[in-house]
Amino acid sequence: MPGFVSRALRNYLQCGRLEFGFCRLKCGDCAHELAVAFSCKDRGFCPSCLGRRMADTAAHLVDEVLPDVPVRQFVLSLPPTVRILCAFRPDALSLTVGAFIRTVFAFQRRRARHAGLAADGGRCGAVTVVQRFGSACELNVHLHSIVLDGVYVEESDGRSGFRPLPAPTTAELHAVTAKVAR
């Protein structure tokens, strides 16, 4: 078993347990004391720390990153051999994320052209998060992308304006799925 997996598991087993370290908090008004156990803050395994990270990331994306426009989630599941490759080779994961986003953006731009929203297809936006485990804690590298459900086009005054896209048809989704699979 790789060393980073052993470390993550060991840290998880110590996460939130007072005997592995804590800090004591004391209220300045009522003098009530509380011991708070240290967390492992592990990026790969601990459900408590991952849940906290997920909630913090979602709040940051909603409050600071994503514009107030419709979004759509795209998920890319990988075949087992590619999952393993992407888990241990960051360059392979980067190439996979890049190919996935290029394909989704091409899909969005093509739909914008067909809807008459932008002759050049417009500009797209997305945030992608790599998830490394499935619900049974098995290695399952897959991608979750929040994609703006429309495109930005240049207005006559030189500013950009957002144009929402109609919901994709089942046939369109099957076509983009087949393209990603290649």
C-alpha cells in the first residue's frame, strides 16, 4: 500500500480524538471551558474533514467565484484503469481534466451558435473538482464540473453579457458523452 494511503488512514483514525491533541477554549464572560480535539485536515480520506472542506469550498464558490447565472453540473466517470492512472500520475489527471473541459465548452459553444446567441460560440466558464473516492471508500477518481449554463457574448457597447442556453436534449447529452468517451 502506498505510504500516503497509510498516512491518511492513520491520521483519520486519530482525527477528533482528544488523546491525540486538543486545544482548550475558555469563555471570557462565563469562564466555561471546552476541549476541542485537533482534526487531521486530510485531503483524501477523512469524511469529517472532507465534509468541512466541501462546505467551505461550496460557500466560497457561491459567494466569491461563480456569477449569479444558471449553472449545470457535468460529471465524468472514468474506467478503472484510467482511474488508477489519474490517481498516481498528476500529468494524466491534468490531461484528462483539460480534455473533459474542452469537450464540454465545445458542446456549450456549439449549442450557443445553434440557438443564435453567438456567432463565435461565446465564452464559457466552469469550476472542476476532482473526487478521488467513492461512497464505499474505494479508489474512484472522477470529476465534478459546475459549468455556466450559457455563454458570455460581447455586446455592442463592448461589455460582456450572459446568454443562458436552453436545457440540453437527451440526444445532445448522448452525443457529448460519446465524444468524451473517445
